Amino acid sequence: MTTPHPQSTDELYQALKENDRRPYGRTRTVTAEELVDAAEQFAEPVPLIDALLELHEAYTYGSEPRKSPVVFARLLTLFDEQPDVFDERLRHQLFWRFKWVAHALRQLPEIPLASLRQWLTEMRDRYEKADLGLQPYYGQAYQLAAHVGEDTALAYDLWAARTRTRLSDCEACETCQRARHHLRAGDDEGALRVFEPVLAGKESCKEEPARSASYALLPLLRTGDIDRARDLHLTGYRACRRNPSMSEEVGRHLEFCALTGNEARGLELLAENRNLFDEVDSPLDQLGFLTGVEVLLQRVEALGHGELPAAGYTGRTWTVAALRAEVQGRADDLAARFDARNATTTHADRRRARLDRAPLLEKLELTLRTRELDEVAQSAPVAAPTAPVAPAVPESLPELILRARELDEVGHPDAQACWARLRTLVAARDYTHPEDPAVGPLVRLRADLLSDEANRAGIKDRFADAAALHEEAAGLYDDAGEPADAAVSRACALLATAEIPPEGEAAAEARTTALTEAHAAMVRLHEETPDLPPYQEARLLRLRATALAVRLQTSGDEEHIAPVLAEVDLLHTFAIRHDLAGQISGARVLRVSTHALSGDLPTAVAEIDAVLDRLRTDGPAWHLPRTLGLRGRLQLGLHDAQSAYTDLTEGLRLAADWPADVVDTTRILGDLAEACMHLGRPDEALRHLTRSAEVDLRRGNRIDAFCTYSNAAQLSLDLGRVEDCIALLDSLLAEPDVAAGELDDRLAAQLRLTRARALHTGEDLKAATAEFVALAAESAGWEDDPGSHAMIAAETAVLLGESGEFERAREAADQALAAHAKAPRFEMLSNSLRELARLQAQQQGPDGLADARAFLADAGRVADEARAAGFEAHGRSLDPALAYEHGRVNAYAGEYEDALTALDKALALLGEPGQGDGHVGEWAECVRLAGAVEGIYLERPAPALTRLDAAIARLTALGHTEETESLTSLTARLRDEA
């Protein structure tokens, strides 16, 4: 509660209003209980009645049916004692909630069937005495018959054939009941026909269409409407997840996952709804939820994954098999208790029918993030999967060591499997090193393994770790009497150290200096190390060239181009002389990259074509995927998306022939997504992005993975796949490290921001606003990034305005303005302030004009600042847009002369449109509104028609016929009314 103990009825009602914003659950319920205690201090009965109504609602929708009838009994007593206190509103609420109590009593197996019937008799008597229609009573009688499992034909007719009354359940709820009647009769098609108005969004309420969607999932699958079932799963699940009063619906979504080959997603959703094991106090809802859980767990166990972790009752960790056994026992007991109360076997029979269902589809892709059962881990981040089937490695230890070095010498990817095997053998307690001069001492092997580990750290940009491991390896090589290996390791350490990102404003300059010094040290090291074998000398030359190439990439200085090419020529000449195929390829690829960094893309493409020709004839073959990936990026730079797509697709295909770490498939997939976007294939781009992210996740690159997933979520939102976007983000935000706050906080905030925007696009204004408000509060503490806070606070203000909460919107807008003063966001803030003004004037008319004008005054100051700063908007120009909004706001408030003056100013600022003018649509709309204000509201049709006719002629002459349609329509209306 905002006010700990209300001291007046005004404070009480404000606290009730604030509590109403909270989601149903313990926090809302406890607050409602406190407010009832607070209301009892006032002499007026109405505040107490309102507080009791709020508590009754909290118990009903918080799934606490045992407490709901007790509160209602107090309300009924107050009504009997002081009927005159209950005005029409309170009286309606009281009689409406007779149905809630009937529902609550059905939920409790300890309540005798006779008591349920007695309550229905009480309801009927009360309705008749109050001269209210009995259709709601017959609706409850039908639901009791369906619950018990009696013949419902008569009860259904008595209810469904009656005319609805003001106290009937809403049309959406009654539609759901009628459709379920068809389902119980086995008529899927008939049920779906009845469901349709609700599923199509024509009828809705607090729990609809989410409830109907959960019942329609399997009928849709059985009748072949698979895409509709998928869509309803996404929208319906989101509306009921974690909600105790809709736990049975959650269970049906779990069942849907189990029957469509989405067992892994089912376990993910189960983890997300773990609270329902403990927070659902309704036995009947528990039964429905647990049965859905059991269908899922039973399926997972049948597929041989009974030992997977599963989210279940708090207090212990669960495997799938153990939780299934626990759930089975509890659900069987609940079904037995209801059947004993009802003297039927209905609930056990319905439960068995659900558990006996066979899967309806082998695999239905439900979300953008496809996961398999062996990737699921409920209590830890996704682990890196086992590597692809490794190539055969020698059984003999000496042969294995020699083979690893032989493969490593030429850079063959199969060396990885050999080093991995050796790492395991050497770590064993009983390891005995072979006494073989060809193998060398154990210290040399340990150095080899450290060098391999350092290289893998470098690939993951863990430069500090790589540098330390290379230095350690160099020391061991010295001990083993291998100076050439030691020199190469030290050169690697020099490069890794220079690549450690420096801090501070001059980071790029510092890194450039470090790379220059590293190169000089490598040259000295090279000169001071005699008798280098050719393959080791080539490695040193390659490291020298790489240091200068990274320097060029860091500085972008043209003076750094020639030194790179000179080093590359040295490497290339040396590699050709000694026939080192891998280094020949490496040198030429470095040359390609240098041309690309210098901006000479055509030369880079010509050079890489020659590289590919050589690789296809002379190898090494494992360089092909990476080189094709580079050529694809170059083609993207040349705006040849089709060629890029061809190269990247082939590179991805060839990469599958080699171990996962050989080729950066995530980069190829990301580039392939970009190529698809240029080719107008966004859905394919989305698939490549999600594949790229999942590969990164499997490799343990979680930050990279979440960044890519964030891009995929934004793309899916841009494509209008709102529910896909939300489902993807829900899945990511439920990851244990994200939920625990261990992920980068700004990245997590970006995921939540995209989700909030998707919720807004999906017209879930309440959820979107709650998320934006939370993000605005968090971002207020981002001292290093006030611009982002300005953006989030401004968007939050608009959503609060859409909800009609203009006091809170004003507060958020003031936060945005304060942050904007530190880091200007001219266009975004101006747009938000103008939209807030429009919303307030539109919703409140003249009463909101002063506050709307205050928003516009703020927008005017932002526009002045932007003009002084020389800022140019990417979208609408700020000054004419502001003048137009002044016109619209004044029109909403009935200040038509001021409105027309503002619109004329906007038109003057825009100027007459020309051929190909980007603001022609804005100009036409401004003319239309000015014509409407002048001709209709100011009742001056003649000048309005002159204005409109001139605009139509102007637009027609320019070929903008589409923009004339609204003007022509308004002109016709004015002439008709003249």
C-alpha cells in the first residue's frame, strides 16, 4: 500500500485504486485484507462495502475459493441489514457475485453436494425476490450438472434457451461454456464454430479469450488447423501464465506442448509456472493443472528423459520421473475426492482420457527458439553440447601425441580431437608418459596442451587468459629445449596482450600503440631465434602481419596500410618457397582483408576469387568455409546481396564437414540474415538469426547469443510477428542467469524494452505500461547513459497517457526532460510530448486543454533547442509537426479559431509540396484538418472548399492521387451540407 493506514475515505479510495493496478496474487490479496481493516474505522458503510468487494475479487481471482464465500457472507449481511446503502452499482455487484460463490463452492470437494444445491436455491430465491431474471441461475445449475457429470441436456436447454439478462455471465464466458458443451459431446467442429467469436476477438473479458483458447488447442489440431492452434497457444498462454486463477488453462498449454513434439518447451513453461504448485488454493484448479503437468511429464519420461531436471514443488529438487510420480498421487487423490463428493466417476474418467491421448503431431514449431529435450536444464544456463562426432584418433599414446603435433603443424582441424583426448589422458592420476625420444618429455606435451588452450581462449576474445597461457607454455617449451616453439608462444602472448581492450577515452590510440610495440617485439624475437623450422617461421611471420592488420583495423589510418601489405608479401613469398598451403591461403586472405579495410572492395573481391580458386585445387579444404564467408561479407559491402547469399550458403554447407570451432558459423549465419533482408526474405533472415544465437548459446557465448536473439526479437516485431517476439523474449528472460540478474544489466533491459514494445503493439496496454514503468525506474539510475533513460521515460509517459493516467504521465515526461538535458534526444522526446498533448486533449476535451498545451510548450522548447543545435530530424520536421499538433489539440478542445491559426502556420512551415516531396502526406493531412475545422466546426464552407479544391488540384498535377482521397471525401461532404 502507498498509504500504510488510510486516515480518510479519500485516502482509502486512492489505496483501493492503486491496489486494483496490481496483478492478482498474494500481494494484492494481503493489501485488500489490510484495506478492509482500515475501512472499518470509518462510520460510513459504503467504503467498507467497496473494500469488501475488492477483497472478494482478490480471493476469487487469486484462486482462494475457501475465503471467497466468507467475505460474500459479510456483504450479504450488510445488504440485509442496510439495503438502502446499496445503490444501483453496489446492488449490481452484489447480485453478480452470487455466481462467483457458486463457482467457489464447486472448487472445494469438502463442500457437500447438498450444500452446493442449497446455495443455488438461495441464489434463485434472492433473484426472484429482487425481480431479476433467472438465466444466470440456470447457467450455474448447468455448470454444476456438467461438473458432477450428470446428463446435462435438460440443464443446458434451460440455460441456453433463456434470454440473457444484465446479470448473465459476459457473452465471451457463456460462449466458452456452450463450446465446451459441444466438446464433451465429442463435436470438435461444432465447438470451434461456437468458439469463433471469442477466438476472433469479437467477444472478450478478464479471462477471455485466454480460457477459450486453451480448450480450442486440441480440437484445432484434430481438425487440421495447425497454424491457428500455434497462434492461439502463443497468445493464450501469455494471457494466463503464472496466474493462479488460470492454472487449469496453463495445464492445457503444457498438454498441448506434450502432444505436438514440444516437450522441451513444455518443461520451460513448467519452470516459468512453478509458482502454481504452491499458490493455487483451489482443489479443482489444482486437479486441472496437475493433470496437464502429468501429461507433459509422462511424455518426457516415455521418451527416455525421466532423469531430466524439472521444476516442481518448492523445498526439493525434482527429476521428471520423481515429479510425475508425486503429481500422479496428488491428482489421483483430488479426482477421487471430487468423485466421492459427487457420487460419480466423472473426474477420474476425464483425467484418464487426457492421460491416454497419443501425440497429435510429431513436431510443430511453436517458437522461434527451438530446443530439444537434452538441451533443457531448469537450474543452470544451457551447457555447451558435446562436440560433433570426432575423427578417429590413434589408440597408441605415442602415435596420438605425434599425430596431434603433425596435424597442428599444418593447422588441420582434426588436431582438436587429438589434443582433447590427450588432455583427458594427461589429467588422469595413473597417466604414465611414454619413454620415446620421438615424443619427447612430459613437459613438452604439457606445453603443447597449454598452447592449444591459449589458442581457444584467444578465439573467444579472452585475451588476458590467452596471453597468460601462452607465456606459461613458452616457459615449459624452454624447459623442454624447444626454442622455436617457445618463440612462437611468446609472439602469441605479445599479440594477445596488445589486443586486451584498454580503458579510457583514448582507448583506440592506446591499443594502436600497443600493437605497434608488439609488432616490433615480434620482429626482434624473430631475429633472435635461429634455426626456426619453416612452419614455425611462417607462424611468426603470420603473427607479425596479423599484429599490423589489427592495428590498421583499430586506427583506420591509411599510413598503416602499406606496412601490412609488406608483411603479408614476406609471409606469402616464404610460404610459397616452402610449399606451406595453409600459410599461402592465410597470407592471401590477410591481403584481402587489408584491401577491404582500406575501402578497396573491388580489389578485395578479385583477390579473394583467386584465393578460392587455389583452395579448391590445392587446399587446405578447411579454409574454404571461412573464405567463402569473407567473400559473402565483401559482396554485401558491394551491395550484391544475391552473390553474398550464394557464397554464404555454400560456406555454411561446407562448414558442416568440420568441427564446430573451425568456422565461425555464427558470423556466417548473421551475414546470411543480412543478405536475406536485402533480398526481401525477412522470415528466412529470422531463422538464420535464431540459429546463430543458439549456436553461440551452445558454445557458452551467452552475451553474443542474447545480443543476436535481441536482434531476432526486434526483427520479428518489425515483421508483425508480435506473439513470436514475446514468446522468444519470455523464453530468454526466464533463463536462470537472466532471472538472477547475472546477465549484463543493459542487455537484459534491452530485451525487456523490446518485450514491452511488443506488448504495446499487441494491445496489451496494461502489461506494457507496467514493464515500461519498471524500466523507467531502473534506468533513472543509469548515470552513464541518461539518453537511454530519456527515451524509456518518454515512451513510458505515452503509455501512461494512453491509459488515461496523465498525472503519472506528466511525472514520466518530466523525468525524460531532465535526462534529455544531459543527453539530448530531440526527435524522440518531441514526438512523445506531442503525442501526450494529443492524448490528453482527445480524452479530456476542454478540461485537458491546459495540460495538453503544457506538453506542447515543452515540445516547443525541445524544438528550439534542436534548431539551435543544428539538429535535423530523420522523420517529420519538428516545427511544422508541433504547429500541426497545436491545431489538433485546440480542435479537440473546441478552440477552433486557435486550431485554424496553428494549422495555417504548419502549412506555411511545410511549404507547397513538389514532385517527389517527402512530406506530401503530412501536407495533405494538414490541409484536410484545416478544411474540416474551417468548413464544419467554424461553419465557413466557402473558404474551406477553396482551400481543399486548390490542394486537390495541386496534388493531382503532381501525380499524388492517393493523397487526394481524404480531401475529395471532405469536399463532397461540405458541398452536400451546403
